[in-house]
Amino acid sequence: MSQEMVEGLLGRLITDERFRHNAQESLEATCMQGGYNLTTTELLLLSNSLELQRIAELAEHLDSGLRRVGSEHNQRRSL
């Protein structure tokens, strides 16, 4: 995985609540569906080092304009 792909994946985890939720269920399946082609080693490294709860906490502090359109949090804020 290139550094650019890692940055894209981390950015998506921060800005996309649905993607982050799916990653908590299965990081491997979510990455495959999202087009992030990981080697077994990369998946293991990410699985062992990502703290998705902390990423979710960070995401809560983002302005809604920086979140992916259609995320559940954005929809709740616009109601």
C-alpha cells in the first residue's frame, strides 16, 4: 500500500461515519469494498494499530462541512 493510499484510508475513516462503522465490523471487507487493496501484512499492521474509537472521537470534532455527505451524523445535524 502506498503512503497515499494509507492517507486516503485514514481520511475516509475520519470523515465517513458509515465507512468507519463498517470497518469496526470488518476492516478487511470494508477496505476491499472501498477499493483499498491491502496485503495481508498491511491489513495486520492496520488492524493492530488503528484505534477506531479514537478516530470516531476525532471525527466528532470535525466541522460537518468536512464530513462525507450522507454520513449519519451529517443527516442528524441537518434535521
